Amino acid sequence: MDHYTRDFVIVVAALCALALYGMLAPFWGALAWSICLAYLLAPMQSWLMRKLKGRANLSAGIITVLVPVLLAGPLLSLGAAFANQVAALAVRLQQQPLRFNTSLLAQLEHNPFIGSVAEWLRHNLAATTEQIDAWLVSGAQMLLQSLAARGGNFVLGALTTFVHFLMMLFLLFFLLRDGRQMLGRVVRLVPMEPQRKSELLKLVGDTTRAVVYGEVLTALFQGALVGIGFAIAGLSSAVVFGVLAAAFALLPVGGTAIVWVPTAIFLAATSQWDGAIFMLIWGTGVSVSDNLVRPLLISRRAPVSTLAVFVGVIGGVSAFGMIGVIIGPVLLTVIVALLRFLDERLSHQPDT
């Protein structure tokens, strides 16, 4: 009878878990973001509850309302600057069409190794202003046609993102209000010594905060450096490309090089050699700083190895999307901690 009861409970629990997974599958992104934000904002929730004399509903509601407000303010101001500089860049390109200098390629044609390549590039890059304008107009028309054809998908995607954002705020409110009780019930079900449970919970919290802190500050730092580099090189739209570099810095592959490499190539193609060499050196330094700044910022706040950060970010983004930037390193760190606990437990058991 005991075996029947145990097997029955296991089967029912597995069926319930499968049903729960099917119900939550469309909202995994919103759920993951809400859990991460709740973990990060838990100290603020505790502080606000003390100030409001234990009013959990009011404090959770205030924080939930402040989240989109605090996000919207900087994003709107930055977006306004971004839009202004994009417009200025478009006007400049219309007034000063691109002209590629092919004199260097003509000189390289005499080189026995790359002469044929240089000749091909010179003939294909040689274009009049009217041809370049025609290419730009044609490209713009193709882009507009593609956007028109996919307009329905774009609107649907934007609507889905908005719904997921509202769902994230909805879940965040309840996680802030009842998160400690929920976590306490889950922790009590874990068959582990109380000390180990406390260590594991502290590790998860510290790692989550450290990864967010390190990723965001590193992206902002690199974006600011790229913007400064554009300003020093005398290029316009430094804010535009700084914002783009900060966004690309969050990606596990490419990073800020997606912004500064084409810029260096453009400067070289237009015979602006001082700017091209400077951008190459400056951009390389910015890209290399990613491998130094991120692990340094994260390791100062939590015992997370550089390998866990690197592998966790790449694998996490591949498995979970952008939230994987946080989930990946945290998950790897927890797995390493659990293996260490298991090793310590087995090493203290007497040999049989």
C-alpha cells in the first residue's frame, strides 16, 4: 500500500507539473523577468514595508507602478536624442553623398598578391554620386516594401510584447507581496540541511544581483566609450552609435564591434586614415575591456567564475532569450554549488 501511495503521488505530481508547464509556456519570458525583478527589488520592498508599517499591498503596488515610470523616463529622453541625431545623420547623408576614394586601390593593383582583388574592388566601388543616390533610393524602397509586407507581423509582435510587459508587471506585484512566503514554502520542500538551504538562497540572490549589476554597467560603460570615440574622431551622431553600442554590448557575440568595425571601414574607404586608425585602436580597446570589466564587476559582488559568466551568457541567451543573460550564469553557479554540496556530503560518509 505504501508503494502504491508513493507511485500514485509521483504520477499525479508529474501530470500536474506537465499541465502547469503547458499553462505557463506562453508566459515564460514574463515570468522569468518578474522573478528576476522581484529578487532585485526585494530589499526595496522590505524597506518600504517598514516605512508603511507593514502594508504589503501598498508597498508592492508603489514599486510595480514605479518600474515602468523609471524605465520610461530615461528611455524617452534617450530616444528623443537618438531620433534627433538619426534625423541629422539622414540630412547630412542627403547633403553630402558618400564618395569612396579608390586611389589607394589603384596603387595596390601593382601588388602581385592582391592586385587582382584591388582591381575588382576599384571597378566595383567606382560609382558616381547619381549611382549612389539611386542605390540608396532603391534600398529605401525595398525596405519600405518589406516593412509594408510584414506590417501585420510587426504590429502583432509589438502587441505581444506589450501584453507580456503587462503580464510581467502583474506577476511582479504578487511576487513582491507574497514572494517571501512562496519561497519559504518551496524551500521547506527541499531535502537539504537548513544551513545548506541558507547558503544556496544567499548564493542565488547575490549571483542574480551581481550578474545584473555587471552586465548593465559593462554595457553602459562600453556604450559611453564608443560614443566618446565617435566624438573624438569628429563623427556626428555620437549618442546614436553610443546607444547602439550599449545595446549590442549585451549580446554574447559581436558586441560593440558591430558598431565600430563598419565605422573604421567607412573611414578607411573615404581616405580618413587618422580617424580609421584611431577608431580601430579605440574600438579594439573597448571590445577587450568587455572581458576585463564584466568579470571584475560581477566577482566583486558574488563568487562567480569568469567561465560561468562566459558560458552562462552564451548558453542562456540561446536557451531562454535575452533573459538568459541573467539566468545562464545564475543557473551554472547554482549547479556548481549543488555539486560541491554533494561532494562534501559524500566525502564525509564512512566507506562501506
